[in-house]
Amino acid sequence: MMGHSHALSGAAVWLAAAPALTTLPEAIGHPELAAVTAPILTGPELVAGAVVCAGAAMLPDLDHPSATIAQTFGPVTWLLSKGVNFVSGGHRHATHSLLFSVLAGAGAHLLGANHPVGRDILVVLMVGLAIRAVGIGVPGKTLTSAIVNVGLTAALFLTFLTLGVTYSWLGLAIGIGCLVHVIGDCLTERGCPVLWPIKKRWLLPWDIGIKTGKKFEKQFLGPALSIVVIALLCLRLMPA
């Protein structure tokens, strides 16, 4: 799937799942986890969660140095992508798995709980990935697009900071975003090694997977996901 499809699906799933996430501590018998999920439905945290989850839905593609997403912050994300590509074994390998989603979520939670500066750096990266994924930038101008992205990312992060967003749910948003990406790519013609290090790829049978970047995704899936995100956002922010 293309970047904007991943990002929009990440935001849509977060907005759809938000009410259920707030009830999760009681459902699993660990009410102490309410400190993690309780803020999710407040306006600023809901929007921040959707943006972070949208960015996290791009995170598995950092294994692809040629992808647009690797140019988000210019040389910084390109070098990061090269490193991820080497460590993960190439595109659509380790990062496109259930294990990566769990580890990314757990790592983000521990980082957020113990290292505020590291948490903020991770949030900035996720916001930047989300902005870049939805196509904000200057076509054909990598450096200019990176500068625009840095400016918009800083503005949005400072807005969240001013509004007092806590990011207690950061690990959930990162894990869910990565998992949404994996599921999305399982719907394409190439599939994903969901149970990596087992290399078998999961994909739709009978060659009915989505053809990445083709007419269906560009003219139907992308616009449909945009409508879903807007509708869910309005629904969640609507006064009770």
C-alpha cells in the first residue's frame, strides 16, 4: 500500500478503537492501567493519538531507503532508513511482522515512561512521518519538502505541548500503527511475513490483493479512508 493509505488507515483505526481502548484495563482485570488509557478520549489527546498512530503506520517502511517516507527529514531519516534496512534484512522482512509491532509498542511505552526527551523525539518523528505520508510537501523538491515538514511538525508538536498532551498511550499508538501497516500490506499482492522470523508471507489468495499505487488505491481507497477519518474525528469530538 502507498504511504497515504497506511497513514490514513492508522488514524482511522485509532479513532475507531479509542472508546474500546479506554475500557481495556477493566476488561483484562488490570484497572491500574487506566492511567495509560484514561486520557485517550479527551480532545487534544485524541487528535494527538490519531496523528501519532498515523505516523506509526509508516514506521515499518523505514526499511525502504528509496521510499518517500525515508526523505521525511532529509538525510536524517534517509540514514535511519539505511540502518533499519540493513538490520531488518531488507524491505518487507522483520519490520513487517507481528513481533516488530509488539516490540515497537513496548519500546515506545518504556521510552515514554522513563525518558521524556526520548519520548518527545519519538513523537516528533511520528508527527513528521504522518505529515509527509499524507502528501504535504513540494513535489520534486526533497530538501524543500523536508524543510516544510520540519516547520509543520514543530508547530503541531508545540500545539500538543501547549494543550498538555501526556502521551501516556504512546506505546499503544505505536504498536497499533505498526500492526495496521502489516495488515494493510497483507492485503496487497506481495503480502508480509507476519510471523517473522518465519519467512512465509501472508496475503490474500487467488491474486485478489490490492495492487499498490494502482487505480483502486488512488481513486477509491485513499478518498474513502479520508472520509472515514474525518467522519470518525467529528464523531469523537462531538459533544455528548
